[in-house]
Amino acid sequence: MYLQLLTLVGDYPTFKSNMDQFFVLTMGIIVFLIQCGFAFLEVGAVRSKNTTNILIKNLLDCFVSGIAYWLFGYAFAYSDGNSFIGYKNYWALHDLPEDQLAVWFFQYTFAATAATIVSGAVAERCEFMAYFAYSFFITGFIYPVVTHWVWYPGGWLALGAEYDDGANGTFTVVYQDFAGSGALHVLGGVAAFCGAVMLGPRIGRFHPSTRKPVDIRGHSVPMAALGGFILVFGFLAFNGGSLLAIADGPNASTVSLSITNTVLSASTSAFTSLLLNRTGYFGTRKWSILLTINGALGGMELWEHWWRTPDEGIFYAWDRKSGLMLAWQVAGVLTIIVWTAVLSLLLFGLLRLFKVLRVAPELESKGLDIPKHGEPAYPLEAYGHGHVERILKILESGQSQIFEQGFMNEGFSVEQDDKGLYESPEVRSANGIPQAKSEAVTTGEEQKSANRVPKTSGEEQSSRL
């Protein structure tokens, strides 16, 4: 037993390193699921004609970010250089120690999240190639430089400044950002705002004469709610894993406190948003699930910014040091905003100048799934069958009525002789491609006859009830 204990103590550094790596990898995998949460949230918030477009963009966020952050994003963020940017090593992870690969993976999931935030703001009207450009640029350069300032030990916001405290000596004040409220969410929000400004609103978003906003409803509240649940789950690891260690000293307690505070922040913000909307002063006097989800997510993200012990809090001591702490927080956030806004406006402005930023108005009106991807999320030809269904109908008078209806999907009965990209009748119609000769053409009367609901007498209806 004594020899086993000596062996364990002697190998403790390896054991600690393995524990920390396993913790970071596990948290990173959960954070990666945030991409799925954003995908479902955005899909539910857009119209059905753009479902495939939103899904593929959120999916490719993971892969575009993976390439950009592997090639040079991590080098800009965490390699040696100066207080502004890293540049000396880690290009394509060259010379990165193997025990740091877990950290690279966790930071990669953060970079992918920064790009995903922009996706929702430019939904339903952004060109596919423009999406590739901004996603690559944000994850490969804009975001990594900011993280070098904030989280690299030699970054200028991480170094802070030293101040004289008279008889008490000196003290150092630095910018505090525990889990990316400023370095990631402010950055992503500013980039999203700049993209939306350069793109302009969606067609129909504002009334043509009064210019008042018009609500454009998403097509699936259940999908948006599912995305919200997944995001809440992912943000627990997002905040809890940001310590990047679990084995040393009080690390486990710190992670537990971080997750607890995340839950409390989400709960408080969700209820506040729900009740404010219910009052009618700030909303619709309804119990809104979508607003509750947004409130919860906002609370989880806001909490990430402040992580101080009570004796060091800005509003606890209320002295010179507290004021300088507040000044550094404000200066850090403003710097992140300016940096992101300038580069984002330059990027989106160039894309707009070369006319590759926004899709054509006709495509935007009809939807992007069919002309851009050839894969409608809800193809009409996939619905219907050749059987007769018995349907219960509740009349306005409160009485029930049963009737029979049959709907034959002609998409299954025609012979397809057009092979290629537009072999679907639905796709050909949307793109103005002539109908194939083998397709059956029905007249208006024939169509009415096919879809006509059989009439029943009152006695027949009563017997069925």
C-alpha cells in the first residue's frame, strides 16, 4: 500500500494533466453542441423556404472555423508575439505540445460560436460566398486578436496597468472577462450588427408607406424552443469549462460556483423578460416563450463578464481602485467594439461593393432553399398519399363533423425523364424550367375533381358520429 501511494504521488503531475485535459475536452464537446442549438433556434425563427440555407450555414460554421482557427487563428491568439497579437509559433498548430491540444479544441468551439452569432442577423438574404468570407475572417483574425488581448498572459488588457496607492504600495488593475461576455459575445454582436446594417432589412420587414416594423414570424416555435434548451445546456459548459482546469486546489468548487451562477442568471433573466413582456409596457401582454428563451440566453451571456471576489468588486469597496476597475472594463469593451466594428464594416462593405453580399430580390422573395441548394426542407412532393382519411372537424357552433377526404400526390405518379440538378417538378417550377413532356397535365376542372371533398347528408354524418 505504501509503495502504491508513493507511485501515485510520484506520478501526480501526469495524473493531474490527464484530469485537466479530460475535463476540458468534455466541456468542449458540450460547448460544440451550442452550434446545434443555434441551428435549431435560427431555423425556427426563419420562414420554411430558408430552412436548408440556415442549416447548412450553421453546419459549415463548425468546419470553416476549424480550418481558419487551425491554420492561424490559434497562433494569433495564444502564441508569443507582442501585447497586441501573437505571431511567433503555432501556425497550423506546429510545435504545439500535445497536452495543449485539448485547450486548442475548447478555444476552437468558442471561435465557432463567435461566427455563429452573425448567422442569425443576416439570415434569409445573405449570399453563400459572403457567409464563407465573414465566417473565415472572424474566426481566423478578428476574434483571435481580441482573445490575445484578453486571455493571453502578455496581452495588453490582461497585463493591465500598475497604480500607486500611497502608503499601501501599488496595485494592478486588469480587464476581467471570465468566459467571453466581451471577448466573444460583444464581438459577435457588433459583427452581426455591422452585417445587418450593410445588408439592409429583409424584404417586407418594414411597411412600404409608414416604415413601421412588420413582424415576420418564424415557421416553427418548437424548433426554436428546442434550440433554446440546447443552448442553455451548452452554456453551462461554456461558463463552467472556462477555467480550463479541474484537478488543482479549489478548481472543482470554482467550476461548481460558475455553473450555479449561470443557472441563477438564466433563471432571473428569463422570469424578468417574461414578466416585463406580460405587463404590456415592454411587450405584448402575452406569456411569450420566445422572449423567455432570449431572456435566459442573455442572462447567461451577461454573467460571463463579471467574475470577482466580493472584496474586489467594483461596487463593494467604492474607492479609487474600484473606479479604475470600472474604467478598465469600459475601456476594454469599447476597444473590442471599435476593433470589431471597423474590420466588420470594411469586410461587409467590400462584399457589398463587389455585389456578392446579398441575394437577388427575386430569390429572397421565393426562398433560398430550392435555387441555392436544390433541397427544400419540406418538399411538397413528399406529402400526401392515395388513401382516404376520415377527418374530425369541429364547427364554430361547437358541433363535430366527420368527413372523408383523399389527396393524391401527383409527384409520385408521373414518370421522371429529366435527370440532373432539377429533376424535381417543384425545383423546375421555381426556377422557370419547362415541364417535362412525360408529366401529366391536369385541367382546372380535373384538379377540382381530384381535391373535391365528398358531400354527405345530415343522416350519414349523424350515423358516423
